[in-house]
Amino acid sequence: MSRPNFFEHLHPPTIPAREARFTYTFGLGGISLLLFLSLIVTGVPLMFVYVPTAVSAGESIRTITYIAPYGWLLRNLHYWAAALLVLVGSLHLLRVVFSGSYKPPRRFNWLLGLLALLLSLLLSFSGYILRWDVDTYGALTVGINIVRQTPLVGDWLYELLVGGPVISDATVVRFYTWHTLGLSVPVLLLLGWHAFRVRRDGGISHQSPTTSSDSSRPPRISRHELVQREGVVMLLTLAVLFLLALFVDAPLASPVNSVSDPTTGFSSIAAPWFFLWIQTLLRHLPPLLAGIVIPSIVILLLAVLPWLLDRSDTGTAVWFNREGRLAQVVVLLIAAGIILLTLWEWWG
Ligand code: HEM
């Protein structure tokens, strides 16, 4: 028998019906994959018009938005795909936690997924900076000064990002290169690996026959039916993406070069929405604590979750399983904290 190709690997001839149930995974992993691919499809044409220099970046975004044919649509699609990826990827993480799907043998894939989501956040942040308007310039200034606070490697990281002692052309080129290559290619590779591992780990998590209420041979669905279901979810996702892009424009403030001092008005520094919770922390705590220590603790807690907070290998695919209570409570507290701090900044 010939080796299955990547598509066949992800879609074996039959799979258990329970694994394919929409109400188990909500299609969140697949939707995230589609959103990432949409980012590549819409991002490459934007590269033909974007000019990565400090003087021209802001203007070239205006050219894309107001002059280039369908540039506004491509930019809106790119913006919304990025926002939805962060949102849907995070919901997927919650699904994995509350259904106990991170337990052995899926612990390594938990790490791959987490790394892909973290790099996706940095990818989104680097794209946000490329807008090069007064809002994103404010976020850049705050961001690089936080990075500088990192113990031991702060100055080196600052230099790596800024490309010199102050923000200049080199900064735009660096963010542009990180965005279009340095982060997007690793995320693409990680997601391919992550999807590949799902089948390597025995398919989407399922209850073992002993814990299942029905010990008879579970029903299965064919590859054909699986692809049909994926097709429906894909079309619905694309419909939502297009509706958002057609009716809600991606934000755009004045270009940096249109104001004499782009660092004025910093009291309302506009961090991107997914980092607003850190902006709230920055208002009340020292930068090292708010920008480095607390986010690092959150990441570390998530990374070690299947080793430290729930080492059991029972309760897989059981919603809110008892063995995983501690992990569920910790993740719930982290999620509630991030949501509350975000809303506080939004409405504050
Ligand atoms: C960043 C974007 C991500 C994409 C595109 C993605 C994609 C996928 C896909 C397609 C699946 C299989 C079906 C499904 O569950 O919907 C999956 C499963 C899985 N993902 Fe992700 N994922 C992402 C992020 C994450 C994150 C942040 C984590 C956890 C920290 C994670 C952990 C897992 C695990 C453990 C599985 C196996 C779940 C199971 O077997 O039930 N993924 N992922």
C-alpha cells in the first residue's frame, strides 16, 4: 500500500463519528487553519504595494486603502482574518482544556499548538505596527521599551527589533521582514506539524471504550462525509469573513509623518485589542511586572499545564472531567482575568 499524502493523512478512509461531531470540536482548529491560509492569500498581494520605509509606510497603506483596485477589500479581509485567528485559536485552546484533550499522548501537540498561537499573536502585533499610523506608533514605542526591560537580553532584543538606537527605516524593514517571513513561515510550519500530529496521536481525542457508555463498536463516517462537513464550515467561515470585511473597515489613524511629534497623546496608547489587557496592567504596575513577568507566568502556566496541573491520562474527551479540575480552574481564571482587564481598558 502506498504512503498516504498529507491530505489523506488528515482524512483517513473512515473516522469515528464522535470525533467528527461539530458539537465536540466546534470545528475551531480547522477554522483557525483556514483563517491562517486566508492571511497568506490576502497578505501576498498587499506586499506588492506596501513600502517598508519610515517615510512611505503610512502613505502606502493609504494607497492600498483608497487607490489600489480592491485594496480596501484585501486589507479588510487580512485584518479580520488576523483578528478572528486570535479569537478562534484561543477558543480552540479552551475547548482542548475543558474536554481534557491535552492529556497523553497529546501533550506534545498541546505545546505545538500553544507555540503556534503565541507566534500568531506576535505576527498580528508586527502587522499592526506596519500600519504605521499614530496609534500603532504609540504601541511600538511602548512595546520596544517594555522589551528593553527584559533582564539580561533586553538591550539585545531592543536592537534586534529596532535595528538601531532609535526608530528609523531599519525598524520598518525589520518589522516587515519578521511579519512576512520571520514569523509567518514558522507559524505555517508549526500548524502543518500540529495538524499532522493530531492523526499521529490517534486522531481527535476520544473516550476509551471502558469509559464510554457504549462499549459496542462505535459508528464511523467516511472521508467523503468528513470533507463535506469541513466544506460547510469553510463556506460559513468565509461568509463571516467577507461580511465583516465588506461592512467593517480596518482601523486607520493619521500617518506618523503628518504630525510633528508622533509621541504626543500617549495617555491613550492604542495597543492592539488582544494586548489591551497588558495595557491595563501597564497603567497600574511597573513595566517589567506588567509587560514581561505577568505575561511570562501566564505562558509558562499554560505550557506546563499537562505536566504540572493535570498529569492524569484519564478523563480524555470528557467535558469538565474531574481529573482536570485544577487545570480547568487555572485556565478559567486566566481567561476571566484577560477578558476583564481588556473590558476595563475598552470602557475605562
Ligand atoms: C494557532 C492556531 C491553531 C490551529 C490552526 C490549530 C489546529 C488544530 C486542528 C485542525 C486540530 C484538529 C481538530 C480540532 O480540534 O478542531 C487541532 C487539535 C488540537 N489542538 Fe490545535 N490549533 C491551533 C492552536 C492550538 C493551541 C493554542 C493549542 C493548545 C495550547 C492546541 C492544542 C491542540 C490539541 C491538544 C489538539 C488535539 C485535540 C483533540 O485531539 O481533541 N491547538 N488543532
